[in-house]
Amino acid sequence: MAHAVMPVVKTVPWLATNPLIPHDTWSGKSITLKGTSDQQAANFEWTWDFGDGTPVATGTVTNRYAIEATHTYTGAEGTIFTARLSVRDTTTNETASKEYYVKIQAQSLEIEVNRAIDEGLWYLHKTMRRYNDGMDKGDWLESTSCGTRCASSTYYAVTPANLNAFLSNGHSEAGSASNPYTETVQRGMRRLFEFLLAEAIPATEPAPPDGVGTFSPDSNGNGLGIRVNQSDYPYQGGPFLDAIVATGTPNAVVPTGGANIAGRTYGDIVQDMVDSYAYGMYDPPAAGYGGWRYGWENFPDNSANQWAAVGIIAAERSFGTTVPPEVKVANVNWLVYSQGANGSFGYTAANSFAWGPYAVTPSGMVQMVMNGIGRGNAGPPSWDTAETYLRDRFHNTGGASNAIKDYYYGLFSFTKSMLLHDANGDGVSEPITLLQSSTAGVDPIDWYAAQQDLAQPNSANNTDGVARTLINDQNAAGYWYGHNYYSLQYPFETAWAVLMLNRTVFESGLPVAVATATPNPAVAGQTIQLSGAGSFHQDPTKSIVMWEWDLDNDGTYDVSNVATTVSFPAVGNYPVKLRVTDDSVPAKTAVTTATIIVSTPPLPPTAEAGGPYNFCTNKTPWFLDGTASSNPDEGQSEPGMPPDTITEYAWELSGDNSFNDALGAQPDVTAFFQALGVGNYLVQLRVTDNTAAAYPSSGMPNLTDTDSAQVNVKDAGDPACSCVSDLTANVVLNGASFNGRLRWTWRSGAIQYNVYRGTAAGGPYAKIATVSTQVVSGSGIYFDTSAPGGAKYFWVVREAALNGDELCQSNEASATLRGR
């Protein structure tokens, strides 16, 4: 008799903190759908249903960590497809499945970057070497040529580099168990600490400038330093520091490793690694003191130095690690020693280039970042001349010895220096967007986002930036390889490329700005609602705390709010910028641009699906709400024709894109989601107007638009289902009118509450107000002065986050308002 085995199926989310945000693609682009299972055997069969009506893909589960299929989606921009991975035990017929969301977007640099990162992380995930020695672990420690393992190496540092690619995209050790990458990171972090060695370091070292005095490299006084337990450890330590810091968890306890490693906190490990670098610098008063090389206290080179610098920057800025000031003083001496008059940095001295200047010059710049030297600082060393040197040659081609964009080892260092630039030494990044030169005729260029006009030859002022370079270089299998001077650097390229594309170095994720406009397109003079509520953070421990709008594209942010309005007087395309800021210390920002199209009728409607919705099993019925959808040419038409309006609200709930699961602006979807049960779901709304009848001479059909929303069905015991249980409604006389007076307990820490009113018990409700101030301490109070007398009304309040997302729903309160 066979024993039933229910497989556990997982699919890879695009956003670690929200699996309902779809993976980006564009029509006609081949992508990889990515999933895993906990079962692997000849009797386990996988099936990918792509959700677009095309034939499914199927096969036997031979690698439970990588169940993939490639597919090309076609369709209109905004279309969301719900693919499903199913795994079936063919012996018992037990089957499990998981959704995988894909959205067709307009092809753009941003979307191409997202796709490249998506495929790059998957390649790293599926090529990890996994094993169990009493604990699940994994690494990329294999000696291979680029066949099936193009991101593996015998160098220990490739494992933390690859881990950092996941961590900096928000995939963490503490991530959701439903995310396959969570296990990948957990395995890798357990393995990472086994590569480290604790050893004794001296209590004092010669101090700059003359070596007569001394300083203590042992900042925590424990007599220990920690280094990578392999050759070239000054090189390899930087990626280890970056990965540990990118976890964002200095108080986490190390589960593995040798003596004086296991059982200590991540922050302790980082401090002792920095102490080793402080001890291991080449000592004064020797010429060229102040850097690192193959081992401790060796004469320096500007290859090793970049890894020391970026690791120390990460430790100091993110973990608050103590760095002896003598380290930076000494390193400045090295930078002066190794910078040439033209701004370039040499390998072991000024104008000394073992493999060209395009790794060692960016290395000098990232060391200046460590020391708080940036634009405008009087040299030597000189940031401005180094930046000019690289800007003047940014368009170069011809391989690693002649072009920085052909040498990822240097390009990664360059990217770090641009992102971490700090001219005043306060430890707060002042990122550089435009790479500039003091050379006449060489214009500033967006080093990241520039794209060459292919109709014109490549030149200093017409060349690709880092993002387009990396996108074009990516192998179809998802990895990067072969863009360095030295073949031993090739396996690191995939991790470096992912980090450069995401513009991160050691952060555990970044803020992402998302701006929406309703309606868009619009007619001249129309009020357009702008919202940044969809912005999010890749790091679940961080939040966005500020939204700023540049409404007239003049570089000045005019409004600070999650939402605002704007209008434009004439036909045209109008860019509106949104900048969001998070609560990191120091704060991080992200910017996006929404283009508002102002045109003449006929115009399509704009769908607004509402949400996110929180449906509690103890509070029914449940309604969706598309009433915020709008039609820019509402009521207009050709003479004698019926007015244009939205004629249909069609909801897609099941993921088959039939849009026939629910109809109406506020449909009751209780039965549908009760059948599904507790969980998180993605729904879509399609609105359709009557353009064909209103504007017959246009020859256009009825126009449509779609939008998506998230539905969270919560168990009655979930705290979100009992956050307000004492809402009351009383009738009070206000002048000559009777009003509803609502009162409830204000939860400590709550920011605001949205107030809703309906005319039937259970809803649907319409939002009537937002209350953000406690008139009476500990209580929320609202007077509903807009409800006409002579009827019974029903109210609920919903706590809302700073961005407006609603967190829970109260009990319902009711009252009958008498007429005058």
C-alpha cells in the first residue's frame, strides 16, 4: 500500500516581501518561470500551466530545487497572467500547486533591469552546491569551467558575493518559508562562517605618519582578529564583510564556524574582521604605507585595497563598527603615493598598471569614499581628477585593459564609489548620478542609466551606462561570464552584475518608488489624482516614511504627501516625479517618473481596483470596490450620440483572465473567497466604456483598462480582525441637523483611520473621511455631517498605514438619523 505524500510546492516571488507583486516582462520576451518542491523522484511529475491558454509544460522532478520552464507571453501592457506550478505524486495522485504572477509592461530600461536581476538570482539559486552534514548548508565552492556552474569557484569569497546578491534584493535568512530563496540564503549563511579563522592580533601597531607612536588595532580589546581562512585573505575579506552586513542583523548569533566564531554575534564577527584589517595594513614609516595586499602587512596594491575599503565602509556605516582613525590617515598616505598627475591610480605605485588602469583607479576612488574624500576636496589625493580620468574614457571599448565597462572587477568598484560617495566624511552617502569631467567638450553622463543612440557612433557623449552594458552582456541562461582581465574573476560576475543593476552594495534591500495617476490619459484642465501608495521597500524591516512630488518637472519637489492632485492646461505629455524616502539611518531615496498624457476624446478609462483588501472570516460580507475608476471623457460624445461612460466593471478572481468571476463596481465576493480560505490573492478589474457608440466616427471600439489589487483573507483570530472592537455610533444634534457621532479606541502607535459609511448592514461601504488626530487622548472621534437625515446608516473604521494601506476593519456600528 502506497503512503500518500503531499508535495510542498513553492514559486519564486519577484519581491521577497510581497509575493503578489508580479514578475515583469514585455510582450514577446522569453522568460523563465521558477519553482521548487520538497519532493524529487521518478514518481513526481511537475506541470507548468502558463495561464495564457497555451499548452502546458511537464516533466519529472529530477531537481527539486529547480523546476523551471521558459515561456514567451504576448499581450497588452498591464495584462497579468497567473501561471501555476503543480507537482503530483503519480503513485498516490496527491497534488499541490502554487501561483506565479507575470505582468506585461512597456519595455524600458527599468523593466529590462528587473528581468536581468530576476534571471540572475535564479541562476545563482539553482547552481548552489547543497549538502547536509547534520545541518543544511550550501555554497558555490566548486572548481568548474563555465558549463553548468558559471558562478562557482574554489575561492571562498564567491559564496558571500553570491549571497550578497540575494540579501541586497531583500531575500533574507528570516524571510518567508514560502520563498525558495529563503532556504538558499539560510544554507549559505551557515556555510559562510565556516570559511573564517580567528587568530590573535597585537595590542599595538605603529601609527602614522612616522611609526614612532602607536595605536590599537584591537577596538574591542579581545585580542582577536578574524580573516578568511584561505590565501589572498585581504582580497577575500571584503565580500564577507559586505554579505554579513547586508543581512541587516548585527545581533544575530553565528550558528557555525570554529573557535571564537560560532556562538558570537554577526556584529562581533564584523568588528574582529575590521580589527584584522587595522592590524594588517602595511606599516609606517615605510614608503607607500597604508594599504593591503596578499597577506597582512605586505606592501600594498590597489587591487586588494578596494575590498578592504568597501568592507570597512559597510561595517562602519551599517553596523556601527569601530574603525581606528589611524587606518584612514594611513590609507590617505597610500592614495597620495599611488595616484598619478592625470588622476589615475596605479597598481603598486603611480602610473604602474599591471592590467591597465580600469580596476585600480576605481579602487582608489572607493578608498577615498572610506576616508570621506569626494568632490571638491582639495588634494592630494584628488577625487575630481580621478573622476575626470574615468569620465573622459567611459566610452572606451577594446577589452579589460582599455575599457572600464569591459572589466567588471573595476566596474563594480566604480559603481560602489558612485553610490557611496561621501565628500564631507560624515558617513552619509551622497550618491553621484552624473559622472562629470573638467575636460572641455565632455558632458556629464548618467553613469548608470545612459543609453547610446545607436544611429550615432559610440563616443564620449553617446555611450551606454552600466545598466545597458550589463543587460546586453547577460547570457541567455541568466549568468554573466568573461568580462574581466583574469579568468579567476569570471565566477564573481553574476553576483557583481546583480548588485550593480540593483544599485546596492551591502544594503538589505532598497526603497522602490511607484507612482500612479488617475485618470491617465486625461483631458486638458482635468483634476488628476496622483498616488505613491504602491511604493514599497525590498527590506521587510524598513518602511517608506516620506513621499515628495515634483509636479512641473523643474527639479523642485512641490508637495510632500502620499497622494496629491495635478492638472495640465493643454494637450501634451507631462512628466511628474515621485521621490520616496525610507527610515534607514542614513535615509535612502528612490525616484520614479510618471508621464501624464493629456489628449482629446475619445480616451480610455482608468481602472482603479482599490485595496489591498483585508477580509476577516468573522466579518462578512466582503466587497471589492472599483468606484475610484474614472473616465476622462465622462459624459462627452459626438453630437447626438450617447454620452461616454464606464459601462462595465468586470473582475478577474480565478486567474484565467476571463474577467467573468464578478461584475459591478462593488461586487459581493464573499462566497468566492470563503471557498478559497485563508490566504493572499491577486485580483484584477477591467473597466470598459462605450466609445464605439459615443464616438462612432472614430472607428474605435469600446476602450478598456485593467488594474490589480491584493486580497488578504484572514482568520478570525488574526489581530487584524480585532483591532477595533468598540466602535459606537450615536445621534447628536448639530445646529438644525442630526449627525452620526462615531467613537472608538485609538490603538497605541496607530497613524490614522479611514471612516466608511453604508446604507445596508455589512456593506458595501463608501469611504467618507480619514481621521489622523486624537481629539480626545486614546480615542478616535468623527462627526458624520454629510449623511442626510431620515435614514439608517452603518459605519466601520479601518486603521491605515502612512501610505494609506488599510490594516484591519472594526466592528460595524449603526444609527438612524432623524430628518429635520
